[in-house]
Amino acid sequence: MDTKYLHGEDTQSKIANHKNWLIYPLYHSIAWVNTDTLITYNGREYILTGLAQPITSIKKCILASKAPNRGVIPLDSLVLYLDKEGHNICCFINYKDPNIVCMPLIRQRAEDYTLYKKVKCLLKENPHQDLTTEDQSKIIDLARRSGLLLEKNQYQASIAVPLFSEDIDNNVIKEEVKKGVYRFISILGWYFGGYVDVDQSQEFSQKSPVSFIRNAKVVKYSMTYYNPSNSDDVDCTSLPIINDEKDNIALAFWREGLKLKDIHAGFAFLSFYKAIESQFTEKDNKETNKGCKKWITDNLGLLPDNTRAGGRIKDLLSQGGSFKDVKEYLFKSVRCAVVHASAENKKIINPDIPSDREKLVLDLPIMEALAERYIRVERNIKSRYMQRCN
């Protein structure tokens, strides 16, 4: 089953009449779409709401012989002029007030070449002449399809799921629907080299079109976004369909670990550890030479030396011992020390002791790199971008 996706106006036209939605604001480390994008994944539709609103109020195109003064650009107008090198058509847009005029470029794209060339000739020959109504409409459409007619304000990323009668039982959204969202964002984050996670405390449903959720608070978590003029940026057609429960669990702990990485190193370490530990039976995990412990021992030496993880492993080995000793250190002095605490237990990670916290920061890259390797190599889950385990 292929994954399919639609952008911008195509998405809006498809969802305009649907009235029942489950919506989650999101935390994310990956670049986010700037325009609404509909992804059909594993038979279900998910809407990634864009960080910017389309500008719909542009009424007129104006040719200019030189770069215009912001203060004289008429409201709801798009002003064009040729740059100094003559390679690009510079585009000034005033859709609110002259103090926040947008200054993007219309790029030369293969499918728009004829119109681009025509506008370029008009600018060279007589920049003061009027554009025909037909030409104005074509240029505005070109700017819109090039991703130029977008507000520069960015809103919180969110995901919206269209709900149907079979998704609701006694006015309660079924657990399977929510689980599907979580599993989808796990593979989405992994595939694009980071994480996506829901803000569960802000979960809500609404009976109006998805576009109304743009009143959400301004995004705080990632200000990067995909260029809407290049649909390949967010090409999801090769997004792996994950149906194996072990794969889903490993990706869930991976997502949790990345989200916690900059919040709590100890809990992030545990999540990365569980991404591997969850793949083996409890009986095997208790054995020194089986399960998770054996896999970690066998793979410590396979992490690149020129990374933070590899460097930390070399430091630990230099203190005397083997990869098996490093594995025991990670298990007893980090994993167990984070999980367990008692009056008799001297091996704990104490948040008040700076050296304990510093040790966690040094050891975390090892566990992150091991978890990434397990998912990528052992579970063979493909990604478009390598994870940034350094």
C-alpha cells in the first residue's frame, strides 16, 4: 500500500466539507510543512497543518523599473522588478501594511518558464506598462504555486484526523484512532531524521473545517519548514508502512527518547535503552549473554570512532576493560542508577550532584546511537535522512 500526499490548495479542496476532526498540536524537531499537506498512510488520512496561511487578498500586479520603496506599495498588491543581474524576478507583496512587506523571489521553474520569460521581457522593455488582467492572474497563480503568497507568521504545527461514524463509540473517539496517530507520527519523525510528538494535554475535537485551527498559539518548538515550492521536500511516497508490533514499539521509544533528550538526559537514556530492550523476551534480558545485553556488547565496537558515542566508548575502554565491561557499566551505573533509588542503594543518579548529571550527558550519545543502529539495521526501517547521532 503506497503512501500518498497532497499539498496546499489540493488539500484544502479535499477537506473543505469535512466537519468532524481529532486534532493534536505537535512538538517536532523535523522541518515542518509551510502549507497544509494531506498524507494517506496505511489507509488513513492525516492532515499536517501548515505553519503559514495562504494570502488570498492580492488583487493587482505592478511592474517597477527599480526596487520599490516599501511605503509606496499599494495594499493587496504584488510589485515585480528585475534584479541587478537580471536572473530573477523580485517580488514585493503588501497584503497587510508597508512595514511588513514580503520580499521573496519568483524562481525559474520548468513548468512556469513561458510565463517567467514573458514577464522578464515586459520588465526589460517597458516596466511602466500595465499588465493585462489575464497576465496578472497568471503571475499571481505562479507566485502562489511557488510558495510566495504565504503569511510569514508561523503557527504551531498540528495534525488533524478526519473522523467518521465508525471512529466514535458513544460519543468517545476510539482508542485505535488515537493509536494510529501516534504510530504515524513515530514513523514520520524517524523517516525525516528527527521526531514528531503530540501535545496530548491539548487534544481536542471540532465540528468545523480544519483551517479554523490556525488560531492556535505561535509555534515554539521548531521554526524550520519545508519549502512549498518544492514538493520533493516532503515526499512521503516511500514512507515505510509499519505493521509489525516490535517495530512500532521501537519507534515509539525512539520518539520519546529524542523528545526528552534536551529535557531530561536520564529519562532519554532509558527510552533509548528500552527501544532495544523491548525487542527481546524478559527471560533473555535477564541473562548476561543473551537478549539486549548481548546485542549491546556485540554492537558497541561498531559505532564510529569519530562520533560523540564512539569517543565516549574509547574513554571508557581506556579505563581498563572490554566492551562487555562497558555494557555492564551502561546497565548498572546508568540504566539501573536512573531507575532505582533507595536509602541503601549507593548507585543512584542524584540530580543535585553535578558530576552525575555530567556523566549522563556523556553517556547519552552511546545509548542514542545504539538505539538508532538497532532500528536502522536490525529492524531494517528505512529513513530518508540519517539520524543526527553524533
